[in-house]
Amino acid sequence: MRSIFPVPEQDEWLSVDEIAKNLKMDVETVRNWIRRKQLKAYRFGRDYRIRREDFDAFVRERATTDDEE
């Protein structure tokens, strides 16, 4: 049976707690980014999950220098 919401199996999903810990920031800061639609997330019940590629893009967009210089 095919899912009506296909999710590629290779996607890695991160929790709000994992992102907060990785960035050494408060969990509420991460939730605020999600609520403001700055960080793309998916809600499952009461929990948010963020695809690794969306988190990586979020971090890259906030770089203060260009890697190509």
C-alpha cells in the first residue's frame, strides 16, 4: 500500500531538543524560530520534527561570511 504522504526513507529527522543542544541554545528559541516560520518543521501530535537538510539550510543562511572568499 502506497502512502498518500510519501517521505523519502533517507531523510534524517531531528527534534527541537537535538537542535537546541547542537546549537547550545534554549529549546524555546528553536520553537520560536519554528513559530515564526524561520525554521521549517513538521508537527506530529504535540512534537515538532525538522529534516536535517532543512536545519542545515537554516544554519547556512545565517552565515556571516561567504565560504567562497
